[in-house]
Amino acid sequence: MIRILITAAGSPGFITVKKSLEKCENLKFGYSVHGCDINPNSIGLRLIDEDKTFISQKGTSDNYIAHIYDYCLKNKIDLIIPCADEELVPLATSKRIFEKINCKILVSNEDSLKTCLDKSKLFDFLCKQGFH
């Protein structure tokens, strides 16, 4: 059984990822979805068993990584799929910490994210690559 934590349960990305997992034939060995959001009234939290949900801190919070890590350790989470932009860089910079508890994070590297999440940096990068 693979345990997957999908963050930002109130986001459209959460619903899309959850539906995609339900349709994935490669997960025949079983999986369980856990979810979190900063909003306790998030609709996504109602789509998961209550014992597999929690209220998270903002991705920009100083305690965000420790909070997510503690949940993953306690619940033996195998994979984190982040769905909020603000948590992507903190999670990318913390990949090694989570790997110590056998938890992977589906996120690009920190430098790529910083370029993609900043429109000006992305524009400059694309211009240097010959896209005009």
C-alpha cells in the first residue's frame, strides 16, 4: 500500500490529482490518499477519510516543513504531491530530509522552480534560449 499526501485540498489541483489516481490502473497494489489544507473548511478535506486529513500551515510559514514532516513520519507517507505554488520551493529544498524517512516529493529542483514561478526570470530565461 502506497500512502500519498496531496496538499492544498482546496485547490483545483487537489481534485484533479485525486481523480487521476482513482483512474490509474498502475496502482493495483493499493494506495491511500491523505490530504491537508490551511482552511479547515476546504472541500477536498471532505473527500477523504477524516483520519487521513489535517490542517496545515501556510507553505511560507517557518514551521511548514516540520509540520508536514511530522505528519509524514507519523503516517508513513511514501509520496507528497504538492498543489500550492507557495510550498513548492520549501519542499524542493527539503527533499533530502524527507528521503531519510523514505518519502518522495513530486517537485522540480529549487532553481527550476524559482525561474518558473517568477515571470520576469522565466521571460529572461526563454529569451536566452531563443524564444521571442
